[in-house]
Amino acid sequence: MAGDSRQPELMVTHRGIITISAMAATLMQALDSTIANVALPYMQGSFSTSYEEITWVLTSYVIAAAIMTAPVGWLSARFGQKQVYLVSIIGFTVASMACGIATSLTQMVAYRLIQGMFGAALVPLSQATMMNIYPAEKRGAAMALWGMGVMVGPILGPTLGGYLTDWYNWRYVFFVNLPFGIASTVGLWLFLPGEKAQSSLRFDWFGFTTLAFGIGALQLMLDRGEIKDWFASTEVIVEGVVAAGGIYLFLVHMLTGEKPFISPALFRDRNFNAGLVAMFAMGMVLLASSAVLAPWLQVLGGYPVDVAGILLAPRGIGTMLAMMIAGRIADRVDPRILIAFGVALMWWTLSRLSSWTPAVDEVTLFVNTVIQGFGMGFVFIPLTVLAFATLPARLRYEGTALFSLLRNIGSAIGISVFETLLSTGTRVEHAALTPFASPFNHALSASPEVAHALAPQTAHGAVLLNAMIDYQAQVIAYNNDYWLMALLALPILVLLPFMRRPARAAAAGAAHAALD
């Protein structure tokens, strides 16, 4: 079984060009997952919509991409990887251009749905392509290149989107995909070898429908929960029931059906199973940590949006450095050691954030953010290599699609959970601190000036005290969020003893080291 993944499945003569083309597709899709976030207020003005309505620009893309990620493996087997890859890139690029010229919210949401449908296949197919064209002893370096686009794209997306919107307008957030799309299409069309399509395959409509309803309802529940006060809303309850029912029916069908479109054989591989759980946990921390840090810098730290974007960028620098190092040594050093090192760095940096206030100096924040990105890079690449080390090559397309799906679901759940905890925690801490705003508190009467300015019985004093309490409540709530993120990184360590480094891969790595 493990031997199926030792050699590249595709015999190629232009590996470098294929790598650049696959990276362009990966970066294009990864950037688009976050690049539009900063442009939402400008779109809201152009389309004259409410904030709740304009968020459908993000939600529609995420839902479509999540639903269409699952059948990527089946589509690749049925129609051939190259054909599906090219159609996905062309469709994504055309939909991006359509988003850039949209004149109404209805058009924008429709085009974003189409963009998400075509974009769903780009990351798993680029990962499978990189694994197929490189032999086992070079796969760590290949995954490092691929991982840079997957992880750095979402981190740098808001910064790039902010500059494009500021220098030109929000439409260039979508137009920027055109050169990436053209370069990727031409390179893969000319140099990527084709594979034989399995025209006899039949699509599992029941399995796909139940999974689509389950994932779609789950994403809607997560996106709408905070707005609708979660399970106090009938809408959220219905979405939760549909999500649970759809996922349950899909799992039962996958395990008992005759030919489900996601093969149960995937879950017979111990490394892959542990990798899925670890990647889900990684996804929960990956985007949530940056999503929480951005308002922490702007709302509490008082940084302008452009400065906040610059302070977020160092995490991408740390991630790129780590991926270059991890990709170089992942095939020589036991990947479990690298993963443990990365988790330790993530835990340390996140736990430090849990004790800071926004008064921390910029140099300290910069160094901490770089180290945090460094830790994430050391987890992501070795984890990907280890999870697929023993998976048969015939299951690779389905495996990469499922890997991307679990990471995306983890990210969606992580963002929703931590945003909810932040909102709830602020209210709880505000209520806990309010009793201290009393005339009997000696701290409020330390001097006549303080006593007069912060007198809670006066309108001015009450407003000022409430603002101070709210600020402190938010600081505590943010600290609690970061502490929980630090704890969420630790379960990855528990999974490492269940993952094994195949002897053949180790031997191949040793041979590669000797050649270098």
C-alpha cells in the first residue's frame, strides 16, 4: 500500500513549469478566500445594501466552495485530472472577471457562487498534482512550495486587498486574478500530462446531495448564528437540524452504500485519519487567530487599517521561512518531531498573546507574530507529508479533497466559535467589572480630579466609566480567546504517536540526503 506513493504517478519533463502553474492556481484561490474582506464596505456603498446583505458576498463563495470540494476526487477520476483542473481554472478566472464588473448585489452573489464552485477544485488538485509529479524523496520540498500558497495567501490577502482598493477601487480585488489564471491555464495545458478518464464511473447523487445539504446548512448556521443570536433563532435551529441530518445520512451511506463517491478505504489508513483530525484542529486556529488579531489591533490598539495590515503580514513571513526549512528537511527528519516543534511554537506565541494588552510595543508584537507563523509552517508541511505517506496513490485525489474540506470546515467553525466567545465574553466581563464602578470604590476617589471626572452618579462620569469598563472587558475577552487557541493546538501532539513514518519513505529521505 505504502509503495503506491513512492514514485510520481505522472512522467513529466517540465516539472518546474508545472509547479509554477499549479502554484499560480493555488495562490489565486487562496488569496480570494480573504482578499475581498477589506473591500466589503466599498461594495456596500456601490450596491447600496446593508451590512448583513453584503456579507453574502463572502458567505456565497464559502458555501459553494465547501460543497463542491467533496466530489473533486470523483470528478478527477471520471473526466481526468487535467480536464477538471483546466475547466476549474478557466471557470474561476471568468467568474472573477464577472465579479469585477457586477452592477448589483444579486449579480455579485451569483458570480461568487459560480466562482466558489469552480475554485473548490483548485487547492486539492494542485496538491495532488505536486505529489504526483515529484518522487517521495522530494515530496517534502514540493509540499512546502504548495503550502506557501495555501497558508500565505489568506494571510496576505487582506493586506493586498486593502492596497488595491485604496490605489484603484474594489473591483481590482477580482481583476487581479486574471494574470494568475492565464499563466496557470497556459502552463498546465501545454505541459501537464493527461490521465485516462474512467468513463464507466457513475455519480453517487444521494451521497453528494446529503453532504451538500449538511455542509451548506452547517456553513449557514455558522455564518448566521452570531447575527441571529444562535439557537434563540428558529432559522439557526432549522439549519442545525439539516446540517446534523445531512452529515449523518452521508456518513451512513458512505459506510454502507455500494459505490459512494468518497471511498471508505480512505479511513483505513491510520496516518490519514490522524492527519484529518490534526488538520481540522489546525484549521480552527489558522484563520481564527488572524481574524481575532485584526480587530484587536484596530479597535483596542488604535492602529490605522494600513498599519494593522502591515503588523499582520509578519506571520506570513514566518510561515514562508518555516516552509522552506521544513520542506528541505521533512524527508530527512522524522516529521513528527517537526510537528511537535511547530505546535510548541504556536502554543508559546498564542499563550503570550493571552496575557498582553494592546499597549505592547510593536517590535515585541512583530517578533511574536513571526514566530507564530514559523510554528504554523512547521506543522502544516510535515503534517501533509505524513498524512499522505502511506495512502495509496489511487485514493490521492479523494484524500486531498477531503483534507481541504476538513481544513475549511475547521476554519469556519473556529472563526464562528471565537467570534462568539469574544462577543459573549465581553458582555460577561463587562457585567463582572461593573460593580466596581461605585462611589464606594476608593480608587475612584484617589484625587478630587479623578473623583469628579469618574463620578458614576453623573452622566459624564457614567459614560466615561462605561467606556473604560468596556475596554477592559474586551481586553480580557481577547486574552481568553487566545488562551483557548493555545490549548486547541495541543491535541495535535496527542495524535502524533498514532502516526507512523514509513520505513521506505525514511530510506528514500536518507538517500536524498546522501545525494545532497
